[in-house]
Amino acid sequence: MGLTWLAFLWGVAEACLFFVVPDVPVSLIALACGWRAGLRAAVAAAAGAMLGGTALALFASQAPETAIALVDAVPAIPTAMIARMQAMIAGTDSAAGLAGLLIWASLSGIPYKIAAASAPGLGIPVWELALLTPLVRLPRFVALAAAGAILHALTPTMPGWMQPVRVRLLLAALGWSAFYGAYWSKVGG
């Protein structure tokens, strides 16, 4: 249960101002503990993202410039990325269009917190963003949980001294480190 809470709190934090996505703990939980634990973590992370994103959007509805400034101060979020995302959000004309944009952004490395901080100022109701959040975040989280669970299941039995969980987590940590190294060098860290 503690790992599920970790995923939830990570989802809250990342939707607001943290810079490491919930995909990391979700995949690590699935890798270490299997599919069911990974799925619980994915659902918890999506629920956390909904809460954190809604809180940021509510804050932005009262202090839009401050909310954007806070997001702009997060590592690896260049001002140009914020402007580009705001222009794309402004170009959507329906909830379906916004959902599609948020899914595309999620898969393109554009942090969700930009949309959460920008939506109220662009006429997107906070409730709409709140309802869309789990729908657009959960598929990626579930996919990473599935990948972690598959690797968990495929890990061969190793001698006791190798402690498979530690080996899996070390390999995953190296993979995530490489991912973030490449991402931050691309967008600026």
C-alpha cells in the first residue's frame, strides 16, 4: 500500500511542480512487484495527477502570471515550450480536441503542468481539465506498468546472491537516467 501512496503523491507533485514523471515510480513498482502492484500505482499516479493538476489550475485561475512563472522555473521547461503549448491549447475548440492535444503532448515530452497552469487563462474550465486528466495520463502510466511487469515476468531466476529485484531496479534506474539525460540535453535542463 505504501508504494501505491508513493505513486499517488508523485502524481500530485509532478502535475504541479516536480520535474520527474510518475512513469518512473510506476514502472519501478511494476518491475519490482509485478502487474497488480504496477496497475495500482498507475491508477494512483493518474488520480494524483488529477488532484495536482486541478490544484494548479485553480491557483492559475486566481494568479495566472504567478502560476506560469512557477512552471517556467521548473527544470527543463523552456519558455518557448510554454508559449507553444499555450498556442496549441488556444487552438482547440472542444474537449475532444483538448484531450487529443494533451495525449500528444504527453507522448511528445511536453509537461502536463504547462496545460494545468495555462488552461484557465485560455478559457478551459478547471472541471474540464480535471475530468480529462486521468483519461489522458492513465494510458501512458498503464503502458509503463505493463512494460515493467513484462520485464518482471521475463527476468530469469538468478542465484540468490544476485537478488533479482536489485538487479531489475538497477537496470531500470540506468534506463531512466539515460532517458532523462537525453531529454534534458534536448530541451535544456
